[in-house]
Amino acid sequence: MRGHPRRGEAGREVSVPSKERKAPSARGAEVGRRIGVGLMYGLWKPRVLGSWKVPATGPVILAVNHSHNLDGPMVIGVAPRASHFLVKKEAFIGPIATFMRATGQLEVDRSTADRTAITHALGVLSSGGVLGIFPEGSRGDGDFASLRAGLAYFAVRSGAPVVPVAVLGSTDRRGRLIKGLPPLRSRVDVVFGDPFEAGDGTGRRTRAALDEATVRIQKQLTAHLENARRLTGRQENAGRPAEH
């Protein structure tokens, strides 16, 4: 049984770790990557740039912009390494929930400081794995304009490098067969950026240090997104509202 939430230092509810949510499997994530490869390349035409910039070994955080539900599965399918994404608990519904857990994805309760999700995410990094995060917290324009503090916390706490990832084209048009997805065989660009350290090198984990790290991260992600738009020729779509 999951324990009752309790109050954290700042008065925010903190969820107690649950025995029902098992630690993610590295093998499951690799299975998910292989399935993702088949689906993403079979249904759409991904153009992947800079994947070689993802460190081949060791802990890595992929910071992905988020404007469409396809963004996460697309990165899972085209990234050079298997990854574990933090995904809102509302997405874990029915059979898809079983599949997501089996492929190493992490359920997170965004209404609390979810200790189970935090522990599992840090475990992925401490074991040298790849953690995927949507730093904006939820779907929006996908422009990194507003970041939550989670990415800075994981980056500073683990010391893992952050690789910015821009997914472009997932919201350009709606498909005819499935309105909620891009047209089949349409092009979606995924651009990986240079890895960078979020911390200031001092090892500080104070609130001020996390705030400073968030500012550094936002500058890096915004610059990468602008560069990705130039590289892919998608600058003309930068101001268009996302279609959901």
C-alpha cells in the first residue's frame, strides 16, 4: 500500500515511496528503444541531427522540448541509447501503463514531491543510464520559455551532463487518419545539442544554486532550439501555435 503523503520542509506534500512502483529496468528500456525504432521510422520520417553528441557511456540527461505527445516516443526511438523518461502519472492508463512500465519509463506525480519517482530517476543516473526529462513540465509551445526546477535538481544532484534535444515538426499538421498525430510518413526533425554541465562546479545544492542552474539551463536550451530551427529550416514555424 502506498503511504500517506506528508509535508516537506516547504510545506509541500511529499509522497512516501511506494512498493507498487518498481525501479525501471535497463533491459526494458532497451526493448522500448527497439520497438520505438520500428514504430518511429516505420510511421514517420525522422531526420536526426547530432545524435553523436550524446555521450556513449555514463549518466546523461536528455532535456526535450514538449509540444506534442509524440515527442517522447520519437526521442526514445531515435536516440542512440536506451532512455527512461519521466512521464506524468495521468498518462499511465490501461494497457499503455503496463507497456510504459515494462519499457522502463518513470511515472511521476506532479502534484507532490514524488519521492518514488525522484529515487528511481536518481537510480537511473547513478547506474550510468539515460534519463529523459521535459523541463517545461507539460505540453505547450515547446520553446523552453518556462522551466520547472526538476531538471536542475537532477543535473546538480547527479552531476550528469545535460544534452538539449529539440523535436520539430510534430505539430505542423494533423494527420488525416489519426487527428491527434502528425500525418503518416511526414518528416519530424530531432536535433541533439552539445552536452553541458548545469552546476557551477562548486558542488553546491542549495536553493540558490538550483535557481542559478535553472537560469543557465534555460539559456542553453533556448540557444539550442534557435540553432535547431536554423539547421532544419523551421524558423518560419517558430511562432505558430501547437495543434493538439
